[in-house]
Amino acid sequence: MSKKRASDNISLTAFDDLFGAPSEGEQIVEVALKELHEFQNHPFRVLDDEKMYETVASVKEQGIIVPGIVRPRKEGGYEIIAGHRRKRAAELAGLKTMPVYIREYSDELATRLMVDTNIQREDILPSEKAHAYRMKYDQIKSPGVKGNSLDELGNAAGESGKTVQRYLWLSNLIDGLMELVDTRKIGMAQGIDLSFLSEQEQIWVLNAIGELKCSMSMAQSARIKELSKNAELTEIAIKLILTETKPKPKKFVLKAEKIADYFPEDMSDEDIEETIIGLLEEWKSKRN
């Protein structure tokens, strides 16, 4: 079932930094694809997009060069920690097995490694990053696990603790509002404001946006958050905020040709304006 491959000798610094270099004598095992299962609550998409088919072409030509990382499941088979896209590429390429390292990892370490191997991808949606950070955060906050700072949580993606905190807040959004953030129908800042609402209040907001077919400004989301904080938010209040329009300032244009006969040609626009305002003020005072 197992065999050594030439890829054992490939130097992969980033890979080894995350998972540790293979120990001496550790074998790469060819495991049937049907025995490889997605990481529980895996937050990242595996899409059959252009990049995937480029990977498929590479797999057909060279095979899978970098083995996946899996751990045994109590239910049987193996849980993928790193290699979800490689498994899909193998399926599309018509392969029946995939090379992997089988390792015994705790839930905390497996979650951390799964997140860290995906979090730096360029095409990650806000929802994916939010749920990934939430999974990692919940694991390190589990009883008996030494806690890390938010800064340490973001290290793998080169992000600050403040950025991690923003995504943790965002993870509290209901699915419908999270989708609006993913599709950029509302901004991430608005999504974070709404994440402080209760689930019922978020449902009200989602329904109002759908009914009114509107977007939401940062000022509007801030007002909704403030009303919620003060226990004053209602469905009606949400709709009023989303439908309010700022009054447009009245604009009056006086065409030059209509007043040309009243002022010298060399008189500046500023002087003309000042003269007109003075005359109007005089007229106003006489009326009063």
C-alpha cells in the first residue's frame, strides 16, 4: 500500500515550516481517494475553476508532486489537513489514489495547520477567512490549550491582531448577510457593524435589504448598530434608516447674459455676487 517516491527529496521550506520536515523513515502512502475526507467544517472553497484545471493538467503530466497531510479518523479513513484541492485535481485527472503523509495531530494543531496552509491564498472570500480564524480561535481557547494572542493568530497570513479581531466579529454574521459581504453588496465595515446585532435583528436587516432592494452606507450601519446597542432597534426603524434620503441642496444659477446690462464688463464675478447679495439684503430689510 505504501512506497517511497522521488518527491521525498524535494526541499519545500514553507511546507516544512508548517508541518515539520518528514521524520527519517516516514513514508509517503498512496491512499484511495474514497478514503480521504474533507476536514470537518472546512471553511475554504474548492472550485472547479481555471486554476483547478491548470492543476489537473499538471497532475496528468507529473502526478501529485507534493503529498497531502492527513490524520486517521475514528470513523475510518482519513481527514485531510492539507490537500483538499490536490484531492479534487486527482479526481478530475482520473486518479484513484493520492500520496499523503499520515500523522497523528490533535484537533488544535490540525485546525491551526489547516487554516495556515490556506489563509494566504489570494482568492479567499471574507466569509472563508472569518470562519477560518473563528475555527482557529475557538481551538486555542479550548480548555487545556495554551492561548495565543490575536497577533499570533494572524502571523501566518501576515495580518495584525486588529485585522484578526475584525474577521472574528464578521464571523458572527448570519449566512445571508455574510453572502452580501462576499458579493460586495455591502462593505466589510458595514458587515462588522451588523455583526454586533442579535440573530433576529440581523434577519430583520437582511429582509429589509431584500424587500427594499437597497445597499447600505457606513453611516446607516453605524446608526443601526447604535440603536441595537441601546435596545431601540425595530424592523420599522431599520426600514426608515435604509430608505432615508439626504435632502439635495437647492441650486440656483443666474445666467450672465440676463444681468450683463446691469454691471460693467470689467467687473469681477465676486464683485457682482457681492453687489447682488447687498441689494437683496437691502430689499429684505425694507420688507421687514
